[in-house]
Amino acid sequence: MIDLKMNRRGLMKGAAAVGVGLSAPQFFVRGANAFTNEPTGSSVTLGFNVPQTGPYADEGADELRAYELAVEHLNGGGDGGMLATFSSKTLEGNGIFGKKVEYVTGDTQTKSDAARASARSMIEKDGAVMITGGSSSGVAVAVQALCQEAGVIFMAGLTHSNDTTGKDRKANGFRHFFNSYMSGAALAPVLSKAYGTDRKAYHLTADYNWGYTTEQAVRESTEAMGWETVNAVKTPLTQTDFSSYIAPVLQSGADVLVLNHYGGNMVNSLTNAVQFGLRAAQANGKNFEIVVPLYSRLMARGAGSNVAGIYGSTNWHWSLQDEASKAFVKSFGTKYGFPPSQAAHTCYVQTLLYADAVNRAGSFNPCAVGEALEGFEFDGLGNGPTLYRAEDHQCFKDVLVVRGKENPENEFDLLEVVEVTPVSQVMYSPDHPQMGGAEATLGTCNPGA
Amino acid sequence: MLGLNKKDFLLLLIVTMLTMLAPFVLNPFPEGSALAQFNAGYPDLMQRFVIFGIFAIGFNILFGLTGYLSFGHAAFLGVGSYAAIWMMKLLTMNVIPAIIVAVVVAGLFSVVVGFISLRRSGIYFSILTLAFAMMSYQLAYSVLTPITGGETGLQPKVNDPRLLDSALVDGATPTANLFGLSMRSSYELEIGSWLFTFNAGYYVAAVVMLLSFYLAIRIFRSPFGMMLRAVKSNQNRMKYTGLNPKPYTLAAFVISGMYAGLAGGLMVAMDSQVGPERMFWTASGEVVLMTILGGVGTLIGPVLGAGAIKYMENIISKINTEILHSWFSFLPDGLEDLIVNLTYPFIGKGWHLTLGIVFMLVVIFLPGGLVEGAQRIAGLIRRKDKSGGMPPASAKAEPAE
């Protein structure tokens, strides 16, 4: 069992100089490092693994923009963005821990195999010490497990399923984005206030993991408020025409339709529902209503005017008026000409959080970084006071409940924030049944070598 | 030797040399140089080369010999992977039982699929296999979530039962191993500014690949292989001579299904995780591309094709604009931007486009795939030596092996 996995870059440079100078070939057997890909030179490499092709390519492109912006800010370029508003002041624009930040990119294709291949090449070939990104929970769980095995830190991008920090949580993985449970818990009170406690809900659920956890979360939270769930129907992920699923809804006796769909699915099902006249319909003597648990700006743009007045939740929105959000929107807008999406925000924040954790820990060692992130409380990154909980590596912060705007002013101004649900309302215990129960465990951190 | 004629033995010897020396062959450029981007000698990609080589060799036994074009072979790969990961969860993290069970389960599944699909031939057969593969994908993605883990897939967990393994030390994660030798462990050798990585998992996969390559040669040269070629050339004539082609085609189908299962099992052994998109129809299409790109019906072709496609997917797709700019930075600004903009659509996320162009060129100009290209070059050299003594390779009537 020889395991002499070592860092490449730094030793390379020194070795190259010696090797070239001497006429006889030099053979090196290098001494073991303290952890995988320990950066020994003047720079450190991060791996940005985002979907560049496939259904979430739009989100992936926006994530990559955010990463490039974050690297620019960390290296002291641009206007510094959220570095100035971040409550922790270790980031001074001199890279991470004094080392210049370099990065490599890869395409996850929104497939776990491709994502893992790409991440492995970043770790094995390019010497990346941290992997981040992704726009789907399946990919996030797969890459997180890989990083755990390889001994590098994984900072999840956009992943909303409970499983990422629930039953599939890992010691080397961290998630800033919110999750299905939080969406349900944040939405339920707003919904009962807007639509009353005596409602009958009908769920259409995308037939895969994220759909299940979201349906369960919304269902349990709304039922606790007194709603009744009439029926829950699973729809194939590849479905593009939902008319056959929408048609029975009005006859079912339900008066609210919950669409547990994301991306193109949500755009199509919502459009179908509106075409069927559900918005104008009456049921049980009340106005028929539609709810979309997870909103994103890119989805709202796809669905167009159909989103008007429809409730949902989101992790962050560019129209927020706190200093941090304004600073981020400004520097992103200056560089790219339009406001960032929530995917871009979470990726930018994750990069800063990692950099700050390394600075505070004084080491790139994944175990030291993990320790610095666990239980870390911070502010000034756009979501108000936030806690990185030690037990499951999930961020706890306020959740935004949003509604589609009736009269949007431009193509980005599609959602309005209705309520900021305080973090206390979306808190849950780490062994919550929706999060894998008592069995779920982080394991211990793995530094690789 | 080994029951092979001289030519085949030489081929096996060359393939053995290449796979064993792959860490050197695939890492021709020194670390830190601009061309290091094109190095492919890191464990993950080397493992993928040989694993997809096995997958394509197996596919070629069906498609190359009998002419039956299966569009659902990824299903067997996926079923093998799921079987292997369950062995790792329930029995032991040792890769041997996982690989064996993967082959057996994929074999059984291919008996069922083959028995039904082989009632038809031509396009109907292709569509039937495609339907089976997409059914398997859908089942794995949603219906069978308790067994397959749905979209998230399956991974070995710390608290899985694993009957044969002793309890993990506190804090250890389950790692795939061969009697204690971790598949992830590597030995790195540095010579000058070159860095070569020797990975345990790669060598395990490479040995398995050589064995399956040897088996494929034996099948190609056997009377059974001749019968399969007879099915391809004229099934009716075969029937009129009193031979029933069905057992032969079914046997070929099951053998290639087992090869796919073997590849699936090895994928889990190298990287213990499985997700349903491994069975998606694009994965089935990929192996067809590999076989055609390399050369249908040839021994080495599918391996070359698999290597070419995996190389593009993993190397070309990782080049981004920043890297392009650094390559062309010696040019004047305007020209640099122009060249970068012209190149950009073909790299990074545009690697599919590059692959498409290469594939079209090969199919149009080299219908026999990369192998035919190599033969033509060899033919040219030989003609120069003997000044026209040999006819061009493409004019030969015998199949190109």
C-alpha cells in the first residue's frame, strides 16, 4: 500500500531548475505531503466545476461569471465587491493566505459521472485544493463524496435537495444554499396568511430525488398549518407537456396547485396551468392559487408573465437593499452588464467563505479549513447574519419568500420580495427525519495523504 | 503463442506494452509547460481509457461480427455498476466480488433483453434495445429509487453492513481495494520536469482489459467467430444450409453484455459511485461512436476509438478562454482576439462540435475508422520501400484486422 500522493506544481518548479541544470537525468521520489495538493508555490489552484452544457447551462454560465469575479476580488482586482462588507476582515486582496488564486474550469454536463471525471482531473492533474460549483443535487452529492475520498474541500454551488447536507452529508462538504425543508418552512406561514388555513392542495412533483424532498417539505409544513393534501402526482422529468397532468386538478376538489418542478419543467407546467385557466378558476368558493416552492430568476424569465402573483422561495435576490447585496450587484453589473442570479451569488459567497476560512485557519489543510468553517457566524454577504452549522455543514440564514411581479419593469425585474422569513422559523435539528434521521453522519474529515 | 498466430500475438504484445507504459506514453509534455494541458496521464483518465476500451471491445463482438447494432448497451454497463456497488455495500469493499457479480448480473440481464430483442433484426432490433435501455434508465432514475438511489445514485457509506469486512477504524472512509491495496493509491515518479503517476487502480483495470482483449482475439479467430461473421454476411444463406443463427446471435449478445457489465463493475471499482445517467441513451450512442470511429470489426479499433472520444471529452473540454489567451499572447492584440474567438467554439463546452467534425471526416474519408487510416499510412510506407509491390490496403477484400 504505497500512497505517495503528492502535490505537483511547487516541487515541479524547483525540480525543473535542478533537472535542467544537470546533464544526467535526476530521479526524485518525493516526500509525502501533509494533505492532498498542498500548495507549496506562490499560487493556489481552485477547481470550478459547473454545467456548461445540458439543461442547466444558463445557471452554469452565471456561476462561472461569479467565480471569475470572486477570483478577481480575492487577488485584489476590481472594486472588491463583498470583501468590504464581509464581517470577517481577513481578506485583503492579496489572494488566499498570501498565495495568488488561480483556477481551472470543467464541465459537469449535469451528469454525476461527467462531474466526477471533471473533478478528478482537477484534483489529479491540475492540483486543485478545493472544488466548487454545480447546479443539481445529484451532481453535488456525487462530487461531495468524491472530494471526501480524495481529501479536498467541496463548497457546493446551487443544490436545494435536503440530501446534500441531510442523509448524504460529508465532513469535507459545505453548503451555503438553502434547502427544501427551509423552503417549506418559510412558505407555509406566508401561504396561510395569504390564502387562509383551510385549503386543499394538489401537488405535481418532478419524479426524482429533489422533487420528493421538496414535496415532503412543503406538504409537512402546510399540513401543520391546517391545509389538506388532496393528491400528489409524480411527473416524468423529461415531460414537456403537462396538460394531461393539469386537466384532472380542477375536478379533484383542490383549490391550490403546488408545482414541485425546477428549470424547464416549471416553465412548462406553469404555462400549461395558466393556459388551462387555473388562475381565473374558482374552487370550493375560493380563488384557485398556484405555488412554486423554488424560484429562480432564470425560470421566471422563461415563464414570462405567467409568474405574476405566484408565491415561491429563493436564496437571494439582486433587488435586496442591504449594503452587501448592493456591493455585489454593482461589481457584477459593472463587469457583465446585468444583475447576478441567486446561483451566481451563492457561488461567489462560497468562494469568499473558503478563502476566509483558510486565512483564519492559517492552512489549506481540509481539516483545518473545515474546523474554521464549522460553527462560523458571519454577516455582510447578502443574507444577513448566517451560521455555518457544525453538525451538518449547512448555512442557516433568513429565507426570502418572493412573488412574481405584476408589472415588471425589465427582463430582470421579475420577482418581488414579499417577506424575509427569520432564520429561527426555518431551523431544524440535525437529526430531523427529513434529513436522514439519526443515522446521517458527517464522518470525519479526510485530508487525503 | 498463447494459441494466437504471429500477427495477433504481435498485436497483443504491442497493446500490452502500450497499456503498461501508459503513464509515460500519455504524459509526453513536461509539467508547467503550455503543452502540459494535453497530458492525459493522470489516473482518472487512464482508467477511463481502458474501461471504455473494454466496453467498446465487447460492443464490437456484437456489432462488428454479427452486424446487429445495439442502441442500448449502456443499460448493461449501468446494471453491472449497480450490482457492483451493492456488493460493496453489502459484502466487501474488495473489488473482486463486485466485478464478478457485475459480469454475472449484466449477463443475466442481457439474456432477457437479447432473447426478446433478437426476434427482430436491423432497425427494429436497434429500437428494441434502445427502448430497453431507456426503460432501465427511467426505472433507475425514479421508480426504483429505494434500490438505485434515484438521481443521486449510490455510494458506499460508513454505516453499510459489509459482512466480510472488519469494522472500519474510526474516521476511515470505505475505499475500494484489492486485498488491501487501495484503488486510489498512486506512486509518483519525477524525472527532470516530467511527472509520471502509477496508479494501482489503473493497473488492475489494465490487466483486466488485456485479458478481455485476449479473449476477444480468441473469439474473433474461433469457429464461433466465423459463424458470427456468417450471420453478418448472409443470414438467409446460413439458414438454408441448416444452421439456426439465433443461438449464435444470442451468445454474441450475452458476451458483449457481459463485457459491458465488466466495464460497469470496473468503473465502480475505480470510482465507487453510480448514477442513472450512465444508462442514458447518449451513453449507448457513445459506444457506437467509439466503435465506428476506431474501426468496426477490427480488434484494436474500438480501443482506439474509446481513447479518442474520452480524450476529447476530458482534455478538450477543459480548455477555457483564459488558456487560449495565454497560448496566443505572443500575437498582436487584435489578431490574438480574432484567433481566440475563432478557436473558442471548438474547445471547452464546444468539444462536442470538434468530436462531430472528426467523426464526420473519419466516416467520409476513412470508412474503416482510425485503423484504416493507420493501414493506409503503413501501405504508403511499404509501397515506397518495395516501389509498388503491394496493392493499397483498402483494396484488399478481407476484413481489416
